[in-house]
Amino acid sequence: MRIAVFAGDGIGPEVTEQAVRVLEALGLPGLELVAGDVGGAAYRKHGHPLPAATLETARSAGAILFGAVGDFTLDHLERALRPEQAILGLRKELGLFANLRPARVFQGLESLTTLRAEVAEKIDLLIVRELNGDVYFGEKGMRTLDDGRRQGWDMMSYAEDEVRRIAHVGFKAAMGRGKKLCSVDKANVLETSQLWRDVMIEVAAEYPEVELTHMYVDNAAMQLVKNPGAFDVIVTGNLFGDILSDQASMCVGSIGLLASASLAETSFGLYEPIHGSAPDIAGKGLANPMATILSAAMLLRHSFGLEDQAARIEAAVAAALADGIKGGDLGGSAGTREIGDAVLARL
Amino acid sequence: MRIAVFAGDGIGPEVTEQAVRVLEALGLPGLELVAGDVGGAAYRKHGHPLPAATLETARSAGAILFGAVGDFTLDHLERALRPEQAILGLRKELGLFANLRPARVFQGLESLTTLRAEVAEKIDLLIVRELNGDVYFGEKGMRTLDDGRRQGWDMMSYAEDEVRRIAHVGFKAAMGRGKKLCSVDKANVLETSQLWRDVMIEVAAEYPEVELTHMYVDNAAMQLVKNPGAFDVIVTGNLFGDILSDQASMCVGSIGLLASASLAETSFGLYEPIHGSAPDIAGKGLANPMATILSAAMLLRHSFGLEDQAARIEAAVAAALADGIKGGDLGGSAGTREIGDAVLARL
Ligand SMILES: CC(C)[C@H](C(=O)O)[C@@H](O)C(=O)O
Ligand SMILES: CC(C)[C@H](C(=O)O)[C@@H](O)C(=O)O
């Protein structure tokens, strides 16, 4: 049972440290944790945000626990060397095509969101975002047109098999939840979306119990404000998923608690908190490690089938929260290690 | 003073009718109103959502008052014939490159948004969206790859002059407001965005008083939930602007009151309510015409320089609201004509 731990930049190292303590405390037989450099930290050490050795470590493991990448002091680098390339490279190289982003308001934390309590408390949705295609990984470039003007360009596309495999993830997730799947696209403008919609409708035939609806992305952004509680599972492409999953997370308010999974077609997956590297508080022991600890729980569940241990971690986090152990992001004053201790004590 | 009135689909005819009554009541010298068919209504009559005659009418006028297009019973048509092509065609053919979408919570209507009152009441922002480029108007198509798979594709791009002219609109708008301009892009992934950001920085040199910041679109979607009051002017591309302007509108809550302007490089412009064709209530006399009436006010201000008359209309709408005249969308019971009467009585 080998887990790659890629701590990365900013608060990444602090928060993964606490998640590692939790994993180690479970007494999992054969557990082996292997570290690897990613992001700005890797660039500074090896000249590349995703060194070959890191990729090799990833391939040798059954799952990756990921901290965060991002370092604005490296923004001047050409894009291929910027910290974010680590996560994009891992997604592509390891075929991590399905991003699962659950958003649910934690009981007792309703006051953290800017939405009215009666709207926020109904939020319980899952965004299934495609991660390997779309305008993210198409050809792109900067060119000078014949008349001398500079132009930036990016090719957006989806092929039917790319849509089909994420459609299945969406429908299966809906089967395990409220059986409502909302596919978000922009089919009134984009051919990429038209193909997306056509394939969603084709795959729907295999899931007669699931109610499939379609929504334009602009309307989805509206409905996430107006009535986010009406959504069960949303399935969407890479670019729209990037925007909507972050919007939905902020509707929940407590982004220091939100975990995510990026899954391959096998049981392999990468698990990370959604909060990012937060350079302003990095190294101060202030970061809330709960989202990373909850990511470790997702890792045990999805990649190793360890439902009991995953549930144990989740219960310990919930108990710590119930006892008022809260980081600064939740309006409390508990530090990184203190929160780690609190979760460990309740395992 | 010739104004083209394109009522379109759904509630379009009802709401423009009331706006026309208001325009006529102002006693504007030389006012001439010319109708034209657009959208699904035009398709049914002429086989095309934007007939040549309509385009000609538009070109002969100084501005367009637009209702709404959209008719889901025509969704099966090939994209070029769908109702939405009318608005896309008008934007492109008439060079309407700058979409202005103000979002401000109306006093006394704070309870209509799902955001907490203390968050919502601070919203006073303007989104400047580019309307003539991006993935909307690039080459696109559906193809079969060599291995037989279907693929949908769309080319995203911006050339420097396209970015420069919308940048100037953004900076000028910021000069007339709080002098803060936030440019939204996805420069960590897209070359189109990198060019966008580079040009924004170049143009900033001409507006030393404006504070220019950059934000990734996923973060912008988060900040519009967390603290929308922090924004002054947002400038962004066609696709991101589509999503963020609708999200911001819903933060305000009362979308039945929100107007928009789509401007050319001359004084020419198209003015429309943002609410769309609302087929569910079409023809019932229930639609709130205030957003269209306020669009007419924007039209007088931007295309004809009639600030006084624009302000008169806006004051009449505000007075009607203050007197409790509210459509169903605002929790009231006033019908379309009743609201038109109420505004007319307060002109
Ligand atoms: C860092 C960035 C490239 C990345 C993305 O856009 O996918 C991030 O926003 C995310 O959602 O994981
Ligand atoms: C109808 C549609 C093509 C249009 C767009 O995407 O621009 C609409 O959503 C808008 O924002 O005016």
C-alpha cells in the first residue's frame, strides 16, 4: 500500500504533514509513504515543476496525496515551467480524467457562507468535472498574423470517447445519490458542447433511472446563486467545471474543509484540498489541514476500498469541529498542528 | 432620431411594448420607431432568425431596443437557424463589441437576493464583456477523426487590437467610477488569456490613475460569492463575461430590473433586458417590463446623449418601485401593462 505524498508550495507542506500523521495513526498494514517534489518547490530544486523522478514516484504508487501548487513569484516564467504545470502534467500523464468535487454545507458552519442560511443549508451537490480534455490540453500558441498583429489562440475540443467516459462517471455518481444529473454546456454557441450534449443523451439510454437535464453554463452560474440546493450531480467539461466547482465551493463557505478527488480509469487517483497554496499564511502554522485530512479519507475510500478507515477519519474531523476546534478560516483560532492533534485524538 | 425595435420571442413583445410607450411619452423631437423581426419569431415568418431586412432596419437606425430571443421548440434546428443566432449575428454584423452589464442592488429590494443582506447591499459593479471575439466567433465544426471518432471543436482566440479596444472601454468606465479595474482571464492555462493580460498591462500605461488587477476566472467566480462588493469594474472576454455577468446579475436578485448595453465604436448600440424570453410566462401579461424600460433609458443616454430624459425614466421606475409597484418576479402582483402605466404616470 504505497501512497505518494506531494506537498508542493505554500501551505502544502504544513497541511499534508497533518494528513500523513492521521494516515500513519490508522495502523494500515503495509502502508508506505513516498515523498516527491512538485510545483514551485520542485522548480527551485530541479528546474522543473514536475520532475521525471516525481512522475516515476507517482506511477509506482497506488494513489497520490497532494498538497498545493502555486507561487506568484514564479509568474514571470514561461508557462511550461510555472508551478501549475505540475498538476496539469499529473492529470494528463496519469490519465486523471474525472474530478469529483462534492460541496455540502457542514452542520453548524452555515454562518460561514455569504448565502442566506435557508439557501445554504440545502446545498448537497457533486460536481463531476472532466480533467483531460477541452481547451486545457488542445493545441495553443501565440502567433503574429500576416498584418503584424499578435494573436493568442487555443483549440477547444472533445471527442466522443472523452465525453462518454466522463458521462459514465456522472451517471454512476447520480445512481449512488439522488438520480438527477445536470449536464452543463454552451451548446447554443459551441460545437464542442453540441458533441458533448449529443453523447450525454446517448449514454443516458444506459441509465434509465437517472433524470438527465441540460443547462447552459451561464444559467448554471445563475442557478448556483439562486437555488444551489436544487442540484444533485453536475457533469461538465474541464473549463466550465473549473469555474462552477469553485463557485459552488464558495457557496459552501468553508473552503478549508473541502476535499477533491481526481480519478483515473483504474483505482488510481490524486487527492487534494481545493484551497490552494495560500502564500499569505504559508509557514506560519495557521493553515487548516482538515481539507487535506478529508482528502486522505477520500483516498482510502476510492483508491484502496477502505471505507471503514475513511469513515473513521471523517468522523474524527466532524467530532473535532463539533467540539469547536476551528482554524482561522472558520472563525476559530486553532493552529495547523493543534487541529492535527485534535483529529488524531478523536480517531 | 430613429430607433429600431426588435421585440423577438417569448415575453419580448410584451416588455418592449411598454418601453415604447415610455419612449413615446417623452415627446422626443423627430422620434421614429421601426420594428423588425428577430429570433424564433423571424424564423417562423421568414425562415431565418436574422433576416436581411432586419439587419437593414438596424443599419438605418441610431440604436436598437431589443426584447429577447430564445424558443426551445426550435432547439432541433441546425445552430445557424436557431433564435440565438439573431443576437450573435447583430453583435457581429454591427460591430457591437462592448457589452456593459451594471449590477447594483436596488434600495428596498435587498431581500430578493439569496446573498445575505450585508453582502448584497454592497454590490455596485460593472462588467465590461467583449462581444465580438473569443471562442464565440472562431472557426468551429464537427468532424470525424481518422480513427472514426466524432469530435466537436471550436477555435478560441484574441488578437491584440480586439483586446485593446475593450481594454479602453474598461479603463474609461473605471475612470468614471471607482478607478479600479479587474481583468479576468485564465492566463495560467490559455494563450488567448496570456495575450489578453499582456495587452491589458500595455493599455494600463495610458490610465495611470486606474488600479489594474488580474484575477483567474475560477477565483473571480469565487469572489463574486464571497465579496462581490469589492469589485468596481470587471473587464473580461466573451465566454468568461457570459458566465460572470449572469452570476453577478443573480447576486443582485432582481433580474427583472437589469438592463444592458452592447456598444459599437460609434454611438450605435443595442439595448436589452438581461432576463431572456421566459417562455413559461409569455403572453400572459405577467412579465416585468422595467428592465426593458431601463434599457430604453440606457439607449437615450449612450446612443443619443439624452442624459436628462434617461434620468427621467430611471427616476420614474425608482418612484414606481418605491410606491410598491412590483412584478411577480419581485414578489409583487403588478402585471406588465400596470407596471407600464405606473412608470408613465411618474415620468
Ligand atoms: C491551477 C489550475 C491550472 C487549475 C485548473 O484550472 O484546473 C486549478 O484552478 C484547479 O481547478 O485545479
Ligand atoms: C443567447 C446566447 C448566445 C447569449 C450569449 O452567450 O452571449 C446570451 O447568453 C447572452 O449573454 O447574451
